[in-house]
Amino acid sequence: MFASSNYPPDLAAADRFVAEMRHGTLIACAADGYPQVSILPFVKTEDVIELHCVQGDPTFDAVRANPRVTFFRFGLPRLVTAQLG
């Protein structure tokens, strides 16, 4: 997201908004190069996002193969890219 002095972010409001969210999208790239996408429940506590994954989920398999992922929280216009592990 482009930082603009015309539209300064209200980080406290964003944190409150995310605290009310219950689901987000996890995107991971499998070993064959095709992206895997799952909608997952999550909990955010301070700077930590905890996801509930099912072991048989193809996206979770992709995370195991390549821990570099993107997590999109619904309703928020920014992505979080992370390395899990």
C-alpha cells in the first residue's frame, strides 16, 4: 500500500477492524508451481496471526513445501507476506 500524507493510516482503527475479522485467505505456491488458496479462520494477538489449518488441505501441503506465503484479511486493502515455519 502506498503511504500518502494525504491519507494517513489510522493504525489503531485498522487493528480494531482486524480484531473483528474471523477469516482470511492463505495463498501458498505448491512444489509444482501452482498456487493453492484456502479461506481460513484466524486470530490476531498483537503482532501474531494464528491460522487454523487442516492437515489434509492442499494449501497446507504447499506451505510445508514452501513456507513463503501471502495472507489476505478480508475487508483490508493490504496483503501480509510472511514466511511460516
